[in-house]
Amino acid sequence: MNRRTFARHLLASPALLSSLSSAALSGLCASLASAAKAADSPGPGLDNEVDALLKTHFVIDAAPSDTFFPHSKAAPPQFNPNAILGLIGGAVLGIGPITGQVPTFLPEDSLLRKSTLATPHIGLKPLLDGPHAVERTLGEIEATYQAVNAHPHRAGVALSAGDMEALHRAGKLALVLGLDTGYEIGNDLAVLDAYHRLGLRKLAVTHEVAPSWAESDTSDRPTGLQPFGREVIAECNRLGVMVDISHSSDLTFWGVLTCARRPVIATHSGARQVAPVARNLGDDMIRALAKNGGFIGVGGILNQQTVEKANNSGHHYQDAVLGALWLQDKYPDPEAFAEAWYDPAKQEEARKALNMASFPSVGTILTDPESTLAHLDYITNLIGFDHVGIGTDLLMSWAPLYPNMIRGIAAGLITRKYSEEKIAKILGGNFLRVFRDNA
């Protein structure tokens, strides 16, 4: 079965999209500005309240996804902290993947067979495995420092909660280096130690394609956390690297909580009772994470309603999948495909070849503040306000969609009449506490 036939087969099957990384979808979002204009806009009074709130409190996003290392010959992204700081009004933590990833299409008999949502699935895999992944990660770390050093008065790398607070007081964007999958340590604790010395402060156990020592939320065999994985968790705890369990399977989640000696974070997960997505957490998992002293970052969680909303607005998710499949057919080499995935000219080539009116944008699916607020409401009702915050899973370079998402969440917290103390915890206080507890 070729890829196009496979994609059409998926459209006809009852498939649940278990997880989605906006980093991989950035190349599909050529119409972000026009989509942002379609979002509901608060009235001027509420807008002023949002301005005041965001200028008073430290906003921490546990899962923005920006990468500064170019794919192949592609130019590195234009890092502009002023665009973020000016529109949000306060410093923002950038913690998320710094390694390149490209889409992969998962076999129907794993994730998709478990599913109920009639939507095709774009998964992710590391751009390069093994030693090449380590080499690329080192390039990512160096490129991140170069991007920050180009804006010394507006951004800085934070190695601790204290660093974040100092950068915030100075009016700078605080970036924390994080890896979005355990692949990049190369199955070597010495590599993890070296990354820590270079500034790494967050390690996700797995993304959708799992390392050999942990099971992801799309794995088709129940393996959980392996013995080497327990060594990784122990070393992270010793070093002060936060352990992120978003995209881990349930077995891996419970394995991590059993052996972790410091608070664990889920940077971009929600509640399964709100959206039945594998990346989200069941009530027992949410309670256990709170008991561990951990943190749940909530962002735009994809579910049936958000897919339908996007389709009704003309942004058809299945077209985005077919466009990606066409590019993967034409550029089978991982580096070439990654470059094509981010190249507007090649997106246009795919659009014409598939006779689509426009190359679909799925950014609007992920930038619905009401989806985030629904998860926040549910989780705070379940465990209170001490273990939850924001984890958008969006690219900070998506302006104005990214700052509009932050502002929409802030507006929703205000209209819910949460106390300022509770809002401050959600916006950043809870994450600062967990970061401090991992030091």
C-alpha cells in the first residue's frame, strides 16, 4: 500500500489522534496571521486587564517548541524575543525540544487500532538516531546559545529557577534548554551528564517513537520503563534535570513515578476526561502526579471537537496529512524531507500537485484557548491549583498566534474570576516551585 492509499485508508477508519507536536507542523502553517484574525477578540476592558495581569506576573510556558539549528541548507529561524515580550508583556520560559524531528506515519495496528477518532495521524520521530542524534543535539545547543547571544538585552538561558526570576526582573525572555525525547542521550549516561554541563535542565523520557528503554503513548508492545530507564531517571534526579512524562505510556508513567525522587513534570498533557487522547492523563494519574509534587502543563489538546472546528473553517487536517505524505514521497531522505517540511516553496509545490486551494494550516487547531481552559478547569477541580500550569506545545515564532494563545488563556482565567493568587500559580508560580525542587 503506498502512502497516499494508506492515508485515505486512515480517513475511513475510526482513528484517535493520540498526540500532536506543533513543532513538526510548523511547516504546514503558512496562513497563521489570517487564522489569528479569525479568533474571538476580547473587549477593550478585558484586554486592558490582560495587559496588567501579564505585566505583573511571570508567564511560564512549559512546552513552547522552537529550534534554532537549520535543517540541511535551510536558514536558521529568525529569533525575535521582542515579538514575544512586546505582545505578551512579560518574560516567558522557553522549554521544549531543541532537536530536529520530522513526521512519520505510524502503522495502523499500533496506535490507530486503539482509536475512536476518525482522523489520520501525523507522528514524530527524531531526525537522526544514535551517534548522529548526539551530534545534532550538540549543534542545537550551540545554535540556541548563538540565538540568545545575538539578543543579550532581551533573552537569556536560565539554569535555575533563580535565573528565571532574575531574567524576568530584567525584562528578558528566559529560555531553559530541554530535550523532547530520550533518543538524544544515545543510551549513555555520560552524554546526559555532558548535556547537563552545557545547560540541559529538562529531559522528556520519550516522544511518540520511543527509545529502547521506555515505552511511548503510541507503542504497540507493553514494555514500560526498562532498567536503563530507571538509571536515566536516577541520574536526572541527581543532576537536577526535570523529568518530563508527556507522551509516555501509562506503564512508563507509573514506572517513572515509582523510581523518581524529585517532582516529575508533564509539560504538555491534559485530562482524559476532557479529551480521550493517549497523551492526556487519567484522574488517578493526575492525583499521583500531584502527590509526587509534580506539575501538569496544559495547552491546545487536539480532540474531535477541535478537528471538526478546523475542518468547518476550511483548514482540513486530512489535507495536511496528504500534503506531508506527498513531500515524504518526493524527499525520502530524512534531512531533505525535514528541509522540505519547513520550506514554503516546497509546500506550494505540494499544493499544486495535489490540487489544493491552499496548503492547509493546522495551527488553528492548536490555538484554541477554550480547549486549554477546559482542561485547567477540570484539573483544578480535581486536585486544586498547586500542580497545574500552561504548556502550549506551540512554536514561539508563530506570531501573532503564539502570544494570542497566551493572552486568550489569561483572559479566560480573569473571566472565570479566579483569585489573583490562583492565577499567579497557573501562569508560572507552580512551575518555578517544581524547577526549584529539582535543583
